[in-house]
Amino acid sequence: MTVIRTFIAIELTEEARQAITALQNRLKANSPPHTVRWAAAQNIHLTLHFLGNLEAADVTKVRAALEQIASRQQPFTLSLGQLGCFPNLRRPRIVWVGVWNRLKPLAELHAQLGQALQAAIGFTPETRPYAPHLTIGRVKEGVPVQRLRQFSQIMEREQAVAKLVDLPVTEISLIKSELKPAGPLYTVLSAEKLSDRS
């Protein structure tokens, strides 16, 4: 039985990728070496729902659910900016860029997708509130405390990043994720345009 590791996301425009790459390069130049594994620009996206392993029959059902939701949603524009870490700046593990402006249509899209996926394949959406962000780097395991402290200080200085770039949201994608030694390989299985045909 073939299973496919999948998630649903909003892909970035080329302009957004370039803006994030420029930010990563600036952080990289100022950070202690060998502290963060920076995400490849082509792999950065705004995740809506991580579905995990799906069977082929479920992939078809997910595509139908995406098409249904996309047909009822008008395109909108988000702003990318702000900078932070999970769980926090003092104990950085994940480095992220925030999403703001027009968060209501994004939250509605996320909720509607969750309901449609639950009906289609029995998917259980996360119970914690949706916190939209772009993961741009991950702190490596075993980094010495001194270097972590230096990186935290750099992030504190840089965190007041204002708006980086606008991100028009015109479609939602179902993406296959393959974990490779060199990093994840993502393949778009389906991209549904937002059109509000209702």
C-alpha cells in the first residue's frame, strides 16, 4: 500500500522568496557559524494543515475538498514581516518570519479547510490556535551555550523587522513531502485557484 506524506500550504511568490533569502543572508552573516540550518528558499511556504501519510484514495478526496473550498474563497493579500523563534528568543529552536494583515480571511480559510478535510478523510485539525508563520531556519542540535546566547542576542536586535513583502494568496496547494538526506523534497500534487464562484 502506497502512502504519501502530505501537507496543504500557500506557496510563496518569487518576490517573497527573494525578500526572505535576503533576510536569511543578513542573519547568516551576523550569526555564529554552524548554529542554524537555514531552509532552502524553494522549500519555504505557509503551511495551512499538515496531513501526514495519506493513501492514494485519500489524496483524491483531499484534492476534491481543496477544489470545493478554493471555489468559495476570494483571493487576498497577506504581509510577511516580524521575526521570532520557537519556543522563544532565549531558547531558540525554530526561526520564523511572521504573517500579518488580512489574518481574518487566512483564519477562515484554515478553519474551512479543517472542516472539509474532517468530512472528507476524517482528518483531526489541531486544537491549538492557528499561528501562521514561515519557518526559515532550525537551530542545530548540540550548539554550545555561548553560541546560542550570541544568536539570541542577534535575533533580539533583528526582531523588529517591519514588513518584508506582500504575499498575494491566489491558490492553495497539496504538497508531497519526501525526507531526503540532503533535505526535504517537495512536489505539488494539486494547486487550486481561489475564485469565489459562489
